[in-house]
Amino acid sequence: MIVINRIWEMPNSKTFKIKACDKIIHKYMKPNQLWADPFARDSTLAKDTNDLNPNTLAKSHVDALDFLKSLESNHYDGVLYDPPYNLAQMKQCYDGNHIKVDHQFTNNHYWKELKLEIARIIKPGGYSISFNWNTCGIGKCNGFEIIEVLDICHGAMHYDTLVTVEKKIIEKLF
């Protein structure tokens, strides 16, 4: 059964500073667990953090796909997946700072590969918490089942933030 909730809360460009996002993360992320965050920016919630922008607090500053490929299979209790939600956000977050936003980021294959890598590194029974304007998450085709969706309404001129919590239920052969 999928739990679906909708609340209203002010928007914040730092997603995890939205109280409802912080609350749902801590509902699934337990102390001493190993989590990864490929688009961490300045978040330190996960143990292994990455952000392409070198002017962030992330421990690693490589492309998210390269970061995920460097991590051990079936090793993580969870992944926080909060990529830029569209090309405009991608350019806002990364254009400049000697980073060029190019066709790779607008190619669906790139985003599919990210999801495959996330599925590969999460242990069976582990979680993916995805933040976006959709609830696609990592996907059933990658062995995940949606267990909770949170719709955070931010008011008339803002898109809702959709939080999709999935549990890895099937081990794919990678």
C-alpha cells in the first residue's frame, strides 16, 4: 500500500531545509546507516556526498554518474536523489564555475543511467528518497516499490515538490 500525503509549506531552494522534507528523510534514514547523495550541494545528511559544483560542502565534486559508478554494489542503506528538476535549474546550479551544462544533461539516457547506478548501490531492503516535480523515482523496472509519496504544495506561483520514497525489493542482475 502506498501512503500519500499533501501539505503546504514555503519553498526553499535548499530542498532538505523544507521541514517536511527533513522529516521524511529522518523517518527512513536511521543513525549509523550508510547513505549517498549524488547531488548534495551543501547537505551533509548522507555520509557520501557529491556535487559537480566545487563551491559546495560535498566531499566529492565529479559528475553524479561518475560518483555513483565509483560506489560499491549493494552497499548503501539508501540514496537521497535530489537532482535539478529541469534544464533551467541545471543551468542555474551548474553553469559557470568552469562547468558547462551540455546535451548530456538533457538526454534521457543520462538520467536512466543514474537510476540504474542508484539501484545497483542500494542494498535489498534499502531506500531511495527522490525529490522532483514528478513521482517517477528510481522505478519498478529497477527493482523498487513506491511506499510513500509526499506532495508539498508551495502556493500559486510555485510547482509542488514531490517526494517519492521507494524500497528496493528485487535484486536486479547488473
